[in-house]
Amino acid sequence: MYKNLAAAFAAALFSLPAATQTSAPLKVGFIHVAPLTEAGWVRQHEEGRKAVQAALGNRVETRSIENVPEGPDAERVLRDLARQGHKLIFTPSFGYMEPTLKVAREFPDVKFESITGYKTAPNVATANARYYEGRYLAGVAAGRMTRTNVAGYVAGFPIPEVLQGINAFTLGMRSVNPQAQVKVLWLNAWFDPPREREAALSLFNQDVDVVAFHTASTAVMTAAQERGKLAIAYHSDMRFAAPDAQLLAVTHHWGDYYTRRTRNVLDGGWRSGNVWGGVREGMVRVEHFGPKMPQPVRDEVLARQRDIAEGRLKPFNGPINDNDGRAIVPAGSAMTDEQILSMNFLVSGVQGKIPK
């Protein structure tokens, strides 16, 4: 009897460490520069967060905080997340790069992912997507569909990523329509629906019949719908806002990357680094064609997408001139990644200047 009791007591003691050593879920945080809406930049990153939660289940506890301004507010939110035990934090906005680096120095045991940033640290990795590949494809569609040979572009801030998009869109248009011109209006804001709408309407009053944008709401799409114009959706499918106006959507997909990096933390394999993926990696694609897109144009765009995925087409192959007539890339050459990442010019065909 005593032997049996001793064995039972030993078994009970043996079972305690297993219960007490059960791993707590990894806390993963996301901060967003604009409100979460039905579509747009924040929506696509929120879909990425949900993919992490779905893939990893109770191994993770994810949280997102929206509408966090870049600058001191971002620092405060990042510190709060780190103090609350978040060991992996994603910061998807270019203006979060410096706040991320600053807070990362204060919390060396926390891993940070600076999405669209370019500065790394031992506990800060960077990642971005080649959005310009989708922009080039959208330009091909716009070049085929315009009747006025004038497209519009509502732009946020004059950072290289936005310049890449404007230039690739223009080069795509002019690859099928050499007479095409692109008029750009700058907002110096990522999310300002009234001003986004006003900019789109202004462009439509200047012979623009197809419009693209690099801002975070659906305002440009709804303006195009109301005016009977054509528009390129960005980040997400926006047919709910512009069922007749949408030609196609350039969509972004973060779930695979976010899940892989979270697994790296869970498995002890996370390392700082830099990722720049595009069509080939499934991070960018064109899809969700609208009812006004003819089948031959759709087929052409999808064929070009396959060319990019398989390395046969590079949007920034020469010859490329800027809109002041200076040669930037000679025939037979292509821009390097370093040159693309530091882009500071507008190509021939773009009407407008880079704000100083």
C-alpha cells in the first residue's frame, strides 16, 4: 500500500512540471498608420495578421492597433506593446522606420519587422514588396483602355516607393501606347478621403479617363464610379466601391511572410535580414478584373504577369529617360535594386515634378 501511495505521489509530482512549463502563446503585435476599413493598405496587413492566427492557433496571441501616427505616437505605442510582453512586432509604414529602430534599442529581446523600411539592426528586420511590378501591369491595362491618352495618379508622399509606382505605371502605359501621359497630384498624406476624392475629380476635369492612386482609402474609386471613369484599385479588391469603374486591382499579400517570420520566432530561427518580394513570390499580383475590361486586354495583362514571375520582363529595363529628357537607363541595361530603392526621378510621360 505504501509503495502504491509513494508511486502515486511521485507520479503526481512528475506531472506538475509539464503543467507549469506549458509554453505561453507568443504575443505578436501590429501597428497601423490608418484606420482599418473594408479595403486598402491596413486591410491587407490585417488579413496578414489573421492568417498568422489561423495558421498558428493557440501558439500565438495577435493584436493590432490602428490609426497610429508616424513619429512620437508610434514610439509610445511600440513601447507599450513591448512592455506588455509582445516579442514580435510588425510596423507596416515607412514613417515607422526610425521609431522602430529607436524602441528596438530599448528592448533587445523583442523582434521587430519594419515593413517598407530599409534600416536593419540585430533585432530589426525589413521587408517590402515590389509593388511597382503590379503598377507596370496596371499601366498596360490603362494604356489599352484610355481614349484620351491621359491617365491620372493621386500620390501620397514623394518617397521612392511611390515614385517607383508612378514610373512603372507610366512605363507600362507607354509600352502599349507611346502617346500616353500621366498627370500626378500629390497629397502629402496617406489617408485623407476628402482630399483623395477632390484630387481625383480635379484630374477628371483635365481629360483624365483612367486613374490610379497611392493612398489608403477607396475615395478615388468612388469618384471614378460617380464620374463614369475607369480606375485601378490598389492594395485590395475595391469592386464593392466601384463596381463599374474598376479595371483591375493591384493586390498585396502578407499572410505567408508574416506566418513564416512568426514561426521563425517560435522555433528560435528568427534572424534579421531584408526581404523584397514581388509577383514571383506571390506578394503582389493583379486580379479582380472589372466588367469593362475586354478579354484580350485581360489576357495580355496576365501574360505580362507571367513574364514578370518568370524573369522575362523587368519594368525598369532601359532605355529610360526622365521627364526632363535626361537619359537615366541606357538601352540594354536595367536598374539595379539599389537604384530602384533610391529612385528620385519621374520618367518621360509623367506631367509634374517631385515636391521638394
